[in-house]
Amino acid sequence: MTEELLLGILTLLADEREQRIKDSSSEPRTELLLSNAGLGNDVIARAVNKNPDAVRMVIARAKKSVPAKKATARKTTPKAG
């Protein structure tokens, strides 16, 4: 029962976050954050109401785009001094 309760809370938090960032391309995907926190694709899939294969693909694509976004940010951020 505890696991089900925690999954329910996680689902609500994930849904709230998705609603806040849905128009932002600069925010990391919720699936990536949950994966980085150590959750498996099956648990993430249940929390975000997607199938595990879709979650795996979202995470893989997000991991590819994160280094590119960081590099772009470094190039466009003016240096202090």
C-alpha cells in the first residue's frame, strides 16, 4: 500500500510539473528527471501515464539534447568582467 501511495503522489507531482513546463523547451523532461533520480522506466511510465518504451525513447532523446543545450548556453552567455 505504501508503494501505491507514493506512486500516486509522484503521479500528481509529475502531472503538475508537465502542466507548468508544457510550453518550455528549455526545461528537462520529467521522465529524464525521474530517471536521474534512480527510478526505472516501468515506474516512470506508470507515473506519467505512458508505456515503458515511450519513456525509454523520451529519456534517450532528452539525454542527447541536454549536452547540446548546455553547449549553446555556454556560447551565448556573456562572460563577466
